[in-house]
Amino acid sequence: MKPDTFTHPYTWHWSWIQNPVGYWYIAAPYGYLWYGLNIVAILGFLPWMFYLFTVDTAASYFIIQRQPWWFIIPWMLSSQFFLNYDGVEYFVFLFSTLGFVNPVFSILALVVKLPIGAPGYVWDFILHSPASASNPVNWGRYGWYGAFWVLGILLYIQKRRRRMRLPTGLRVNS
């Protein structure tokens, strides 16, 4: 990966590393926050994956402590998919999911994913390139973390409504 991908993220629409066995996809036009969260990738693929694994382990512990099994099982499987197959989308998935804690995380998911403030040529690439949003291959993943985005917000609303119905003495801080 070219180090200037992170210092000037929109000068490169994508970054490819050619290895003896093929190409590894690392970056694309995301929000500035994405580049900050993934700055470890400058050190190489393995340090970046170890960093994502560490974040995933902490997030898994947090979610296991706060959610029922019917949420944990699909989350763990999805987390492994994004960690192992699509690491560039991991933080989008994580923040989408954490909407159950606070809707600010849902907003952060959008800020991480969308290149807000990017020049027009970046948006042109996103909207019209066959390697980006217009490619049907990507739609499944977008739907996948989109579903967790909606679920996170719905769980937050449910939690708020439940707390409002309880008498003051029975409310639990969560």
C-alpha cells in the first residue's frame, strides 16, 4: 500500500498490492474517519489484521455481555465474515451494530463509509464505477450491514421504550 493513500486519501481511488500470488485489495474511497481507524494498515496486511482481530475481540466481549443469544450468534458469524473476508468494511459493520448502545454509532457508521467532503471525482467513482456501488457483487454486503444498522437502531428504541415504562425504582442503568 502506498503510504500517501492515508495522508492524501482521495488522490488514490483504490490501492492494490501485487503479491506473487495475486492482488490484495486494501482501500477504496471511504470517509476520512475510515483512514484514521485503519492507519495501522500502513504497517502491512498482517499488523492491520491483528489490529482488527483485537478490536473484534473487544467488541465481541462487549456484545456478549449486553445482548441475547439470538443477536450474538448472527453477530459473531457476521463479524467473522467482515473480519476475514472484508476487513475494509469491518468498522462500518461494527458501528452499524453498535447502534443498540447509542444512535451516534449508527451515524458514525455512515461517516466512516461515505466520503463526506470528498471531491466530485470520488463521488463519480463511487456512483458510476463498475468496481464500486453499482456492482451487484457489493449489494449483498451493503444489505448485510444495512440490516445490522437498522437492527441496532431498533434495539436502541426498544431499550428506551422499555426503560420509560418501568417505575423509577426498577430502572436499570444500561
